[in-house]
Amino acid sequence: MNENQNTQPQEQALPELTLTPFAEPEKKPDPAPAAPAVLDESSLSPAEQQAVADFAEKIDITNTNMVLQYGSGAQQKMADFSESALKNVRTKDLGEVGDMLSDLVTELRGFSEEAEDDKKGFFGLFKKAGNRIASLQASYSKAETNVDKICAALESHQVQLFKDIAMLDEMYNKNLVNYKELSMYILAGRKKLSQMQNEVLPQMIEKAKKTGLPEDSQAANDMQSMCTRFEKKLHDLDLTRVISIQMAPQIRLVQGNDSLMAEKIQTTLTNTIPLWKSQMVLALGLAHSQQAMEAQRQVSDMTNELLRKNAEKLKMTTVETARESERGIVDIETLTYTNQQLISTIDEVLNIQQEGRQKRQAAEQELGRIEGELKQKLLEVRR
């Protein structure tokens, strides 16, 4: 069965049909606003509710100094708490930890086996391999030293992070106490303010209306101003309480970041570094094995090369020896050539002799003719 038969057709998206293509998309309704939180005594224990009621009886809103200092102790604790939290954030340099982790990654990645040197001859094989192993070990030792330094610094930061996490837990608990204290101040103040606005102030206004005396009217007006001033004071305390509420998740966020960083450092120290070191040990072992394998391969290659060269030389020598042993003392070709040259020499000698004989016969005839002419000429002279 081929691939075309096994391939399943992909499902296409269903086209969306609409009669109003240019209509504006329907807007989703805005989520309903969250119901405002109401601070009441239901969040307090019976003992705390009794403490609020007892404290409310002691509040004198006509005492200007008391109104000015009302809840200021809790507000000062909140201010000191915020300053302490800010100082903790300022002194914490998580960026340095991040830089250390980055440097650690650089060191781990920087260690790698060097490229193999070119092999120049059989006798330089072991020396080259030994140098490569030594270089690998030196590189590992250098990287290990740097890694150990970074790990020591990370361990120090991890200890500091653990201390910060414990300190943030303490800060969180203090913030809860401050929040509860502010809430009790506000509830006691509201209880007293409600009593003054709903019971005392109406009686003073009613008295001023009945008597018509200016001092009674002024007293009612002063009470109204004091209630307003105290209400503003409670509002300030409520703002501080909200800040305390916001501080709780902020503390947990900072604590969570510290925990994550501490866990990351812990993972690096307990997992990454040992794994890296074990891998480096394996790398050194593999390098030694590769060195031995490379040496064995070179020995085998050199042995095969020597065998091939010796076989070629043996073949050439044996063939030449056999060829020479089968040859005679004088080659037939040489004898044939020598015989041809001898015959040619004899033929040339015979030809030269024949020509000499002919020339001598001609010379004899010419000499006889010359001698006859001479004799004839002598006979004529005698006459």
C-alpha cells in the first residue's frame, strides 16, 4: 500500500456565511464591576470586637491632639514597613545572579574538544593524539576552575535568597498585624463617629435651636467640624489600610521571585553542574578511546600499505627475474640482425671485388693499347 492510500485528507475549515459582512462586530458587554469591599466587624473575632467597642468608648474627638495622633502609630509602622520592603528590593541584585548564570552557560558551552590535528606520518600519530588529550584536559581544568568560582558565588546568593524569603515571611506576618490593627482603629473610630453624628450632634443642634444661644450654636458647629475632621482622619487610615492590602501580594510576588531564583540556582548546582562534569569525564574517556582507535586504524592502514607495496615489488622482481631467466645468452633477434649484417657485408665485399676485377681488366686492356701505341711510335722514329 503506497503513501497516497495511507494519507488521510485534511479537514478544511468550514466557511463562515454572513448577511451583514460590513457590520461592526458585536461588542461584548463590559464585565460587571466588582462589589465594593465593606469593612465591618464580621472579620473580627469576638475578643477583637470587644476590644474595638472598649476602645471606641475611650475616643474623645473633641481632643484635637488625640485626633491628630489617632492611629498614627499604626501608620508609622506601615511607613517603616514600606521603607524596609523598599530597602530589601533595592539591596537585592537579582540581575547579578542572572549575569552569573549567563557566565556559567558561557563557560559550559565554551568547553569543547579541539579539532583534530592533521596527521603527518605514522610516527607523529601518538604525539599528536597525546597533545590533543593534554589540551582537552587543560581546557577542562580551566573551565572547571571558572565554574567552581561561579558556583561558589551562586551558593552565597542562594543563602542570601533563603534569608530574604524567611524575612519576607516575617514581613508578610507583620503586614497582617498592621492591617488588622488599622482595621480595628477604623472600626473603633467609625463606631465613635457614628455615635457622635447620630446621638450627640443631633442633641446639640436641637439644644441650640431651643435655647437660641450663640454659644450653643457654636458648640454644635464645633462638634460638626470635629466630626468632619475625625472622618478625614479615618479616611487617611483607610487609605493606609488599602496600601497594606496591596502590600501583601507584592510581598508574595517578591518572595515568589526569590524562590524561583533560589530553585534555579539549586537546580544548577545539583543537576546542571554534576551533569556537565560527568559529561566532561565521558568526553575525556571518549577522547582516549578515540586516540586508541585512531592509532589502531593508522597501524592497520600502514600495515596494509606496506603489504601492498611489498607485493607490488615482489611481483615486479619475480616477473623480471623469470623473464631474464628465459632469455638465451644471445637473442635470436640479435643473431638475425648480425647475420643480415654479415651477409650484407659479404655482398658488398663481393661487389667491390667484382668492380675491382672489372676495373683491372679494363686497365690491362688500356695498358696494352698504350703499350702498342708506344711501340708503333718507336718504330716510326727508327725509320
